[in-house]
Amino acid sequence: MDLVVAEGLRISGLSYLLIFVVLGIFYGLIKLLLRMFPPKDDSE
Amino acid sequence: MTELLRGIVGMGDWRVWAMFGVGLALIWLAVKKEYEPNLLLPMGFGCLLANIPFSSAVGGGFLDVLFKGGITNELFPILIFVGVGAMIDFGPLLQDPEMLFFGAAAQFGIFFTMMLALLVGRIPGVAGIPGLREAAAIGIIGAADGPTSIYVATRFAPGLLAPITVAAYSYMSLVPIIQPPVIRALTTREERMIHMENPGHEVSRTVKVIFPIAVTLIAGIIAPMSVALIGSLMFGNLLRESGVTERLSKTAQNELTSLVTILLGITIGSSMGGKQFLNPTTLLIIAMGLIAFVFDTAGGVLFAKLINLFRKRKINPMIGACGISAFPMSARVIQKMAQQEDGGNFIIMHAVGANVAGQIASIIAGGLILALVR
């Protein structure tokens, strides 16, 4: 396989995977924030 | 006398007429069809200004000054993001954080198109896509996010900036036409009729204030190249959610966004010179932009169907298609489709959640591509 195409495939796969990882971290962050500051906080 | 005649003589070039046609077509799409009028109208007029033979607007004129001062240094897309951030309510996403993963899944079109561009560029005789950087700049059309496309294209393929921007904004405006057939092809009527429970209570203001700060810090530490993009988006959002800078938030949403949109549009239009724009690569980019949007939609829908295999409470797979960044157009399209199948089906909150997740995901995708592609 062409080296540039192989590099493109590697970067594409890695980037797509990393998007899930980063958004997975944000998912954990939101869950944590919701637990720390539940909706009743609004009344303050 | 010669000075007066050279403009008329310059009209002998067929490319001038062709680009007048392109400029007028953009203005027609904006005025008559109302496709992204705020951007396509200034772009169309900028295209006319740039293609008038010996135009004083380019070649050192005010449009060149704007290009150097706002596009080359990426200032305009960044300022637009401040405005976009101030307009976005992350509430539906914070109520239903699972939607984040649909934002991730629907970035598939970026990478599919990037690989396709790379492969097409390897075909003998196909010029204009020499390497990974150009392919990445074309693929990022699939971010369905104008400022991110401009930002990445400016860095990786400034020569392709005009067709990439035209493709990105044109297809964003065509989301109501592009997405429904792809969704119908990949889902059954029963799947499109799936009801989803209301996401739940409104989240607290504290969460809404902490979220943009935390996301900026986390994304910035993981991918420092994304700080300008995600940072400006989240700064705008913080202005909105802090509750103490209402005047700044309103300014970012209205005056700042309007002003920069005018300058951005007319400046991008001015980069559509006939010599640079009229070539086979432009047609290739326009075609690949469509492919990117189709595969974004397919990626999101198929991801939702995959998840449904493991879930008791099924997700309406159309929600996956909202993971693209075209906000709020995509969410509206999906809600409309849901109601066409079942008048009592309201999935708008989930759709908006996935749609704003797509905003974040597309910026992360842009940042990762900038960091990884050399």
C-alpha cells in the first residue's frame, strides 16, 4: 500500500477513535457534575 | 482611455463570465431559496467583486486586507465560534449526556472522505490533492461546521479554501435534502417510529457554568491544537451561561456574529478568483463534500442501530443523524421526519442534544486532525 495512504488510514482510524475517547471523558465529566450539583441547586 | 477600456477588454476571458455565473448563483440561492443567506449572499457578492477585471477590491484592495487580517490568521472563524458558543444551549446535552457518542459517530464522513480524497489523488492525472494535508482539508467538510472547515483549510490547503468553504456551507444549507433519503435507506418505518422518553429535569446553573470551563481545559490538555476552536466556542457559552454578562452574550450572539459573518462571507467570496476556482479539483471537492455529509449521516444512524442491539430501551436511530454539527437544522429535520411517521412522536430534545454534541465533536475532530496530520 502507498505509504501516504497507509498513514492516512492510521490517522483517520486513530482520530475517529480518539473522538470517542474525548467525548467519553466529557460523558464522565457531565455525569460527575450532575451528581455533584443535582437539579435542586437551581433554587439557590 | 486605456484605463477605461481595460475592464471591458478583460471581459473577453470566459472565466470572468463563469465566475459571474457562480457569484450570481450563490446570491440566487441566498435570496430565492434562503440557503444559508447570511453567508452565501456576501460570498456571492465577494465573488463578483473579485472577478471584475482589474478590480480594485482585490490585488491589494480592501478584500485582500480583510483576507490577510481575518482568514490567513484564522481570526474570523474564531470570532464566529464565540458567537456560536453564546447561541448554544448545552442543556439538552447535559440532561442526556449519552447523546455525546452520536456526535462522535457522525464524524465518520470526515475520515471516509479524507481517505477517498487521498485515494482519488493517487489516480494518475488527478491533480490538486497531492497529499494528506489537502485530503484532510477536504475531509473536514464532513465536520458540517463552516468555521472548522475554514480553520483547517487555511492551515492545510489555503489554495483550496474557497471551494471547501462553498461546499461546507452549501451542504449545511442542504441538510433537509441530503439527510432524509440516507436515513430512510438505512432505517425501517418501525425504527423511525420509536418513541424516546423525555431526558429529565433541567440541569443546575452550576453545571452549565462549570461545563464550558472544564471542557476547554480537558480538550486543551488532550489536543492543544484545538484550544483556539473549542476555547472560543466555550468562552461564548460561558458568557451565556454565567448569567452575569448578558450584555456581552447578546453582543456575541448578534452584533459580533453578524459583523464577522459579513466580513467572512465577502472575504471568502473574494478568494473565488476564476483562475483558482475553475478547475477539476473544485468539482471534485464539491462532490466529496456531498459524500462527506452522506457518510456522516450514515455513520450516526448505523451507530445508533448498533447500540440498539444491546439496549432494552431502544433509541430512535434517526437521532444518530443529528450528530453532525449543522445546528439546529439537523435536529429540526429529524423531528419533522419523526412526526411524519407518527404525529405524536417528540424526539426534539434528544435530537438537539445530539446536534450540540456534534458541534463539540466536530471541533475535537478538527483539533485532532490538526495535531496528527503533518
